[in-house]
Amino acid sequence: MALATLRRRWLKSTPAAAAGLALPLPAGAGAVAREVVDPMGSPLAAADVTVTALDTHRVAARGTTDPYGYFLAALPPGRYSLLISAQGLRPHRETIETGPGAPPATERVWLQPAEALQLPTAGTWLFDPPHTAIRFIAKHVGMAHVHGRFERFEGGIRIAPDMTDSRVHVRIDASSITTGNSTRDNHLRSADFLDVERFPHIDFTSTRFAYRGGSKWTLQGSLTMHGVSRSVALDTTYLGTVNGGYDQELRCAALATAELHREDYTLNWRSMLARGIAVVGPTVQLELDVQAMYRTHDTPTPPE
């Protein structure tokens, strides 16, 4: 996981592109190190960096570059998707593989000016579950964070000729919640929390797409959970379209986040805490990392 405080030392007196960064690594851990610069080659501070495990779709590390444009994180060995983004610049995405041992040489990432992203073609776009993740982060009794995800969901996007009139619908199987702890997961499915027997689905339906400039949008809509509907705004970064995947089909991608308050959905955190039920805290950070395929007569069916 990412380390909150990183100690930097130059390994040798060479230009920044060839410099290495040192980080005390836990036994068996690997690392990723990047130097991020803007189109002029200047250090790019506060660029957003997200490292996601390809096998579980869980976020393994998340942070921002330091004032000198560097990001360094220790990671378990494995394959990851690395996403680096900054306002007004083209996002950088790559697949990396880490192994145990010393941190690798720091690689430079040169972000380029963002081109005006082509908006998705009007029509129906279907979520591709193997390349889409619905994740959440919650406080555990005000201390550590609980990371989880929903493994089963469906949905799509109806793109209108006027983008602001477009609509999104997501239906989540509430019983598919997983946090890596079966006891906690069963408790979250129980009547104390999601009550999946009575409320098997969590639904989000958008009502409006609001453009905020650059690649940023806000999706206004309604989230229904535990039998209660509340207005929610998804802060969304549109990542563009590409031909690729199973059969070089047309795809679009976006990353959306929102903060939910459990008590808005009658999940009374204070009452639960008083009764000794302390699984997750009162607020939940929700993240949707979406890829969708443009529906045609020969759109491929995603694998199970």
C-alpha cells in the first residue's frame, strides 16, 4: 500500500530523468516510482495517481505527486493499472508489474495537453463488468479504512444528441458486497446494514449531466438503497473513447466518485455503535470505474 510519508534521497547525482528514489521496503514487497512533468518539462505537483490491482480491481495505492512531481509507493508483487491525471492534461494509463526487491528506476511520465475529447456517440452503451469496478471506502470505527467492492452489477448509458440530456442507470446486487472478511461481509448483508433479503438491489438513476469544463462532469441523480432514495451528485472524469477489447468494439470510459452518508438511508450509525455494532463508519466514499461498449447488432457478450 502507499506510504503516507516518503523519504527521498538521491542515489546518484544525475539528471532527474535518470535519478532513483529510495524507499525502505517491507520484506517481499515491490514498488512503483514515477516522476511526472508537464508539457514544458517542469515538475507537476498534485497530479492524481491511482494504482489498481488487475486481478481484484481494488485500489492498491492512491495519492498525489509531491511538489517535485514524484510519486513512490510500495506494493505487493503483482500486475497493476497505473493512472496519472491532472486538470487540462491528457491522462496517462499503463500496466505495470512489480516484483520483490529494491525500488525500480524512476520513470518519467510526460503529460501532454488534453485534446478536446470526442464525446460518446449517441445511442446505448452497455457496461463491461470485467473492465468496470464499483468500489467503496469507509472508516472502521473511526480508525483504519475498510475497502470493499460490489462484484455483481449491470447497467448502461443512454447518450442523447445533447449530452446534457443523457441518462445512466446502474443496478447493483447488494448481496455481492465483499471486503475481504467473510464475517464482516455477512454482517453488512444482514438486517443491521443493507438487509439484502428485503432490499436486494442498489440503484442509481441519473437525471442530468452537468458539464463543468475540461473532462469534468457532474451526474445528478437518485440513489436508492435500503428502500430509501436520495439525491446524489457523482463527480465524473470522462476518459474518452477508443476502439479495443474483445472485438475492437467502440468503448468509452469514465471515473466517478461520491460521498454517501449512511444515516440518509436509515442506517443509524450512532444507534448501531451504542449497541456495539461497529463495522464501518457513518460516511462511505463510492467510486465507479466504468468502461462501456457501444451497442450494435454484433456487440460481443462480456465473459463471466
